[in-house]
Amino acid sequence: MEDPSLLTPVEARVLGCLLEKEITTPDYYPMSLNAVVVACNQRSNRDPVTEWEEATVEAGLDGLRRKRLAVMIHLAGARVPKYKHAFDAVYGNLDQAMTDILCELLVRNFQTPGELRTRTERLHLIPDLAVLEDALQRLVNYGSGPLVTILPPGGGRRVRTVAHLMCGPVDEAAAALPSPAIPSIVAPPADWKADMEQEVAALKQEVASLRETVDRLKVLLD
């Protein structure tokens, strides 16, 4: 029988995005459904890149709510409901480094320790690989069951590769690294500007909607 606590790939991506945006864009968190769709479909910091529609992302949010990992809230003056993660309610004993690692794995999955340390810098700084390795081991040895696995070199992998287990056992073949070496610095993708412009446009749309609501309330109160 399938474990009901396991996430679907959509739920994993949505949860990772909620965790990420709480840190990177706190002024626009909690998030509308539209903002979550944009975050899921980013072309940077995502693997695989997706083109999910609202219905797909909404189903992922509903699944997370059933698993008590997300909540829907109605803010005063907001025209649409907002969503936020409830990760801490389920995994409240994870420290920031452990949470950051899981967040990165949820939006990209297979990564080397070096890639994880570089990519988590946009969330919080993990000072060195020793701190990262300690956090990884605590995720592997998590009390209720491992949350990540560390795959040794082999089977096409040149170095150790980390994957989350939130969706169940991993396909080791999918973690094979085709390149002969892993660069020490992860360069930003060529289309990062387009991703930022798309996200800013979505946020501007939400701000305009909020201003419209405020203006209507002023008229009613005058």
C-alpha cells in the first residue's frame, strides 16, 4: 500500500516553492495561486522545467493541505485566497540548514553537495561543506525515517549525489551525471532575466489588484 505521507512530484515542487519564496520574496508571501504557478514554472532554479496550468498547481496545493503541509488563508482586503506552507508544523525540529537543503532538493532534486552549498546561498549562507555534510547526515538519520539519500559515485555519477525521499525511493539511474566534472561555481542560467521579469509582472498584477480593492474600500468608507 502506498504511503499516504509521500508527496507527488507536483506537491514536492509546490512545497519547495512555498519554502523558497517565504525567504526570497517575503513581501509577497503568502502567495496567490497565480504566484505559485509562476514560481513552479520558473526556468531558473528548477529541474525539470515545467509548464503547469493553474489546475495542476491547485491540485498540488490541495494535496499539501490534506497532508497538513500547506494552508489556505483569506487576508483582509485580498480578492483571492493566499497559500503558505505549514512545513514547521510537521517537521518543526529541522534547523535552517536542513530546511534549506530540502527546499533546494524539492525544486531541483538530484544535486551534488557542492551544488547544494552554492545554491542554498540565495536562501541562507551555509558557511562551509562541513556544516552542509552535518546537516545532510541529520536528514539521512531523521527520527521518523530518512528525508534524503546520498548516492555514492557509480552508475554514471562522477561524485556523490543527494536526492530527497519526500516522494519515496529514488531512481538512481536518473541521478547519473553526464558531464565529466561538476563546476565549483554554478553560473546563472541564460534566461534568468526572463524568469525575473515574469515573476515581477505577476507581483505587479497582485499589487494593482490590492490597490484597486483599497480604493473601493476608501470610497465606501467616505
